[in-house]
Amino acid sequence: MTEHEPLQPRVLDARSLRGLAHPLRMELLNALRRGGPATASQLAAKLGESSGATSYHLRQLAAHGFVEDAPERGKGRERWWKAADEGLVFDSDQFQDADPEVRGAMDTFLHEVANAHTRELSTWLATRNEWPHAWARSTDMSDMTLRLTPDLARELKGRVHDLIDEYRDRAPGTDTPDSEQVRIHTHLFPIKTD
């Protein structure tokens, strides 16, 4: 893959979920996706971890295909890592009959995703006044409640993902003025109304 080819999201399976479901691994992967290639030492400094821990967990992520070497960056013995995909797709249908170990990994993964979303949203709220007005008026923190069947909910989820994919295909390059990485969080779940 060349540096200019767009990366695609990865659909998690039971094996990859077990390899990813660790808070530090998820942080490392997110740091590489957002900040680009880095060494274990750079990531350790950024995340407040030891380089031994980041190095170990990067190797585990590589063993499961989440990260790969970035040899174009390395000099000598310096090992650079980069994300192997753009994001993750969690399809709960794949885990309906999961064994207890996979269910435990799934719980860890989903709770870490929820925690990451909370941190990202809190960071945005704390720094929103530092952004240009054009960005402030282009953000969204909406919530809506609909009454849907499971089939309609799956259809809505699919249409939202298709729409996001359309924008992924139209994404400007990093050299485009005023372009920034944006985070899109979607949450769709039933609630009890009693």
C-alpha cells in the first residue's frame, strides 16, 4: 500500500477483537491513526507509558494486523509504526454465539470505545473556543429518539455508514487549507421507556 492510498475501516472478528481489547492497545492504535507514524518511544512519551510497554503492545497489535512497520520513516535501528487501517467496524452479529473469553474481550472493547468517545467529546467542549467560527458552526451534538424495529434500526445504521463512506471518498488531502480530521460518533441503541 502506498502512503497516498486511502485506508479502509477493518471489520473486527473474534481473533482480532481478542488482540485489540486492551486499553493501552486501543490508545496506541488511535494515536497512530490520528497522529500518523511514530516510534514506541514517541508514543510512550505522548501517552505517559514506558517504552517497554508501548513496544510490547505495538508488537501485539502487529501480530493481529492492526499496525505495521513504517520503514520509510526509520533510520538505523529505529522502528516506526503506522496504522494498517482507518478505523474499526464492530458487527455484533459476528459475536452472537461467542465464548466467554470473546464476550469478555467484547465488553472491554465496547467500554473502552465509550470511554474514548467521552474523552474526545470532553476535549472538544474544553477547547471549542480555540477553533475558528467556521468549525464551531460545523459541529454537532444532537440526540434524537425514534421508535424503530430492529430491521429499521439496522437499515438506519447502514444508511448512516454509507453516507459516511461517501464523504470518505470525497475527503480532501492533508494539504487542503482549512481541512482537519473530524471524529464522527454514532450511537444507536434501544432504551427502556417504563
